[in-house]
Amino acid sequence: LGCPVEACLLDPLRAATDPRFQGAAGTVFFDPLLADAMRAGSVPRSSVDRYSVVVMAGIAAEAELHGQAEGGRADEQAL
């Protein structure tokens, strides 16, 4: 999908000590083109679509593994 990953932590304790995370485990993406588009105030629909797929896949994986997805709402709001 072309979403470059900068970091991925599954341990909430490690994530709490990493400034790239907001106290929760998860994934940090490094996408200079998306950052530039956000600063310009015009994010292409294709970028929103790509990251939407990633968010939905994460929610599905968490639900499959744990029987529920707790982080999905925060991921959707971040998107």
C-alpha cells in the first residue's frame, strides 16, 4: 500500500516510554508526502484511502486476536 512504517510496538510498557507513541502500543508511519499534504491543507483522497485500509486491517486483526478491538476508535479519530 506504500505506507512507510517508522516503528511498531506491541508492548504498552515500551510504548509508554517512546515519545513517538501516545502511551499505547501501535504503529508510527513516516510519510513525508502525507506530512507535506497535511501542512498544505490538502490531503489527496488516495492517501486517505490507503491509510483507511491500514486502520481497518488493524481493527480486524485486533478483533480476531483478542475478540474485540479497543484501539480502533482512536485509530479512526487519528486518521
